[in-house]
Amino acid sequence: MSAEGGTKAIVAALAANLGIAVAKFVAFAFTGSSSMLAESIHSVADSGNQGLLLVGRKRSERARTPEHPFGYGRERYFYAFVVAVVLFTVGSVFSLYEGYHKISEAAHHHGGIDQPAWAFSVLIIAIVLETFSFRTAIVESNHVRGDRSWVAFIRRSKSPELPVVLLEDLGALVGLILALGGVTMAVITGDVVWDGIGTLCIGVLLGVIAVILAIETKSLLIGEGAGPENERKIVEALESVDQVDRVIHIRTQHIGPEELLVAAKIAVNHDDTAAEVARGIDAAEAKVREAVPIARMIYLEPALDEPPRKQHTTRTEASTP
């Protein structure tokens, strides 16, 4: 994913959510709808989340230091994980509480929603704006998604920003539809219980999205290796060098979305001199960087080829004539 594309999607989502948040709070002030309040808090949380993603991108660009010799690329993963926590605590928990409170209150005080035209107008405008933001995220994601399905893209992407924005925008759109349904039913029936039910549904939706984001970003924080395709390219590049007989074993790890660490033990020719092995390692590193440009840190350990270990036979098999 290009940094420019990810930033464009984040900024589009941030601009949309800030405008929507203000409009929703105004609608809540006139209607008293819990769905509108839940959606207002949801938009505030989303705006904060986009701000966190931008902060994470900026901080990840800092130069490496003696304390952090591999740089700060993983800060993007950390801030994406914080986004998942914020989405759950601020968005989901608040919506669940507000929905429960509204339903409990409706049991004692019957009545509809005041001035529902405000709610309908704001929700329709918000749906249009969120659709624009969601479309921007889809277009930017398609530039790097390739032939992967959307589920595979969200699960396998090493750059956290676009999957986060995609899921947030999808959740925002579905949440707006739920809020619109809750307000509509409350107006038709004159019972605000429906408004509370819509708010509870929004809370559950946000909770599910937050859990998905937390699981995926946790995996990135722990450290994910190169995908099968990139690892195959790396092995082929290493073994294409004359001085390398084969790759004995290889380990890779993303230390940032666009920075891959490669460590490999390679078998070299028995008769090569130290100078020839050194030239071979330099050539192998150049080949790897050409095949996989994000492989910026490469550590190769030369070794004489190790014959396959013989499998131990059991005592019974050894005694069999």
C-alpha cells in the first residue's frame, strides 16, 4: 500500500466524520433520540481513531536509534490496536449502555421522538457522506488488493490503515442504517423502545468490528512474517546466485508495513574462498532486494551444506532380520 493512498483514505474519513459528528449532536439536541446520541459518539470515536492513525504514520517515520535499532515502523500497528480499543470502549460500550437506559426509561415513560425530521435529515446526509468516505477507502484498497478477496485483504494486509478505515466506514454505514431503522420504527409506532433497540444493535455492531480489528492488529504487533509469495521470491533469489547451493532455513518478519527483515542460513560451495563467499552474499542480497523491494534488512549466514539427518530407528526395527 502506498503511503499516499493510505493517508488519502484516512483524511477523507476524518473529514466526513467530523462533519457528521456535529450534525448528529445537533439532531440529538432537537430529538432526544438515543440512536442519534450513540451515532454522535460513534462519529467522535471514529474521528479520534483517524487522528490516531495519522499520528501512528508520522511517528513510524522516525529514524532508528540505538535503543530502537530497527526503527519505529511498528508504531503503526500499536496505534491501530489502540483504535480497536477506543472503538470498543467508547463506541460499543457507550451504545450498549445508552440503548439499555433508553429501553428501561421507555418502560415508565411512553412517547415518541421529538421533531423526527431533524433525525431523518441528518441521517440521510450522514449516509451520503459516509458512502463517499467508504468509496474512497475501497478505491485506495483496490490499488493494492490485487486478486485477493476482501476478507483475505483485511486478514493478510501488513498495512493496518486501509483495513481499519474500511471496517470503520462499513460499521458507520450499517450503524446509520440501524439508527434510521430505529428512529423510523419509533416514529411509526410512537414507542421509543425501538430507538433503544436500534442503539443496542449499533453497540453490538461496533463491538464485533472492534474485536476483529484487535485480533488482526495483535497479530501484526506480535510479528508476522512475509507472505508465502514473498518468501518464495526470496528463496528463489537467494538460490539463483552461483555461490549459494541452497537455502538451509529462512526467517522473515515485518518490522513495519513497508520494511521486511530477512535472516537466512545458506549453504555455500565447499571449494569457494572467503572472498568468493562474500561476493556471493552481496550478490544474493542485491537479488533479494530486486525481487522483494521491502526486504531492506538482510542477514545471511553462510555454512557448508548439511546432509539430511538420518532418522532414528526403534529398537524393534533394528532387531528385525
